[in-house]
Amino acid sequence: MKEEVEPAIAFCEVLRQQRISRGLTHKDLGLRAGLPGKYIYDLENGNEEPFLKTAHKLAAGLGLSTSGFLKIAVFIIILSANSLK
């Protein structure tokens, strides 16, 4: 049985997808966002929990608004919830 996607997992999926779609390495995004590349790697792999301040920095580094970035994550959660029905 499928389970609803946890918000932190959706965040990680969006982060990885958006970073890769822009051809950025963890280090590249880290430089743009003012965060260590290792931290971004850890976020994507679920080893760190994202904070709103971090989401804001990452969204800016990806050229997205914070709300736009988080809307994508919420969309993934909604899709997973709907697939359970």
C-alpha cells in the first residue's frame, strides 16, 4: 500500500529535481545559496531537516520564489495523497 509523501521528503525531491534540471552541482547551488554543498547533499538525502530560512536561500539559489519552491513540494504531497484514493 502506498503512503502519503512526508513534507520533508517532498522538499528533498523538489530540491534535487530543480538542482539537476538547472545543471547545478551541490557545490554550485551551495555557492548561489550561501550554503555548504555538503549540506545540500545531506538535505537531498534526508540526512538534514530543512528549515524555512534554508528553503528561502535554496529557492533564491535556484532562481525561484520561496512560495514557488514550496508550492511544488505541496503539489507532490497532494499528488501522493490522491494516488492513495
